Amino acid sequence: MTRSLLSASDPLPFRPERVLIAGVTGSGKTTLARRIAAQWNLVHHEIDALHHGPDWTPRPSFLEDVRAFAATDRWVTEWQYTSRGTDEIMTPRAQLAIWLDYPWPVVRGRLIRRTLSRSILRTKMYNGNVEKPIWRVLTTRDPAESILSWQTKTRGYWTAKMPVEREQFPYLTIVRLRHPREAERWLHRQSH
């Protein structure tokens, strides 16, 4: 069955059991994935935690771990690491993709606040990792070394990629949410 690109006001034609959350870094993919997991009784697999080992090194079992959860029946995860092979594993199994296509000032502000907070507080994340020191976060321009530079580099990634995904996976329902308020309204409607 061919599905389409839905807006926030369109009702979902079914209750999905396998969900991908797309969006630029800082858009709130993980937060939304957790909320959807709780609301729809799905298992959230945080893909960053599967990918990053200690000291931010890629985990050798990353793709095996992705294959394992993607083979299960009920999950939600962030749609990331597509160039590292996750697209071929997760996307054919997914039923719904939620695209957080928020305005640049919103995602930029969110990422700056999150990164500064994590850096200053030395917040431990997955596998014991912490953000780089604040001076490196603000001065490094290398996307491999700075999450802010990475966000800038990948800003238009989903705008370019989503038409390709729609063509390659015509059965995948995609909901495009253009602002956090719209996402809140959409999520509230799904709870009824």
C-alpha cells in the first residue's frame, strides 16, 4: 500500500508499532521517541547509545544491535547513521516516520542550550561520555569535533533525503511536523 506525507492535522490511518524519528541534531528526536514509547507502549532504542562506546568511539556491535532491535515487533528510535548502514536495516521495517522539520532558530537554540548545559555540568551520557569542554564546543569548526558544526553541516539533510525515502519506501507513512507546538498538538491528538 502506498502511503503519503501527512501534516500534523492529518489523522494517522493506523496505530504504528515501528517508528523512526527524523530531524536535524537538536530537534528533539530522542525526547519525542521517549514520549512516543511511553504513550504507545513501544520500546525506545536510543541509537546514539548503541553507536557510541566509551570516549565517543563507534561500537563494533552497532549494526548487529540495530539489526536485533529492528527485527522485533514494537520499537521507536531516532533515524540516524543512515550512511553507516542503518537505512537498509530500519527503514524497511518501519511503519511510520516522524520528521521534525523545525525552523533553524529553534533547533539552533535548543542545541546550544543542551550542549552548554551538558558541557558545563559534565553530564554523563551513554557509555560514560561527556560533552567536550565549553571552549572546544564554541571554537571548533570541524563537524567531526563539534556538535554545533555538525548541525550546521547537516542542516538540509532531511529536506534532500526525504523525497528519496518516500520513493524508495512508498509504504512508509511520514508525518512532517514544522514546529514544537505543532508536535505537541499532534502528540496530544494521538493519545485519544
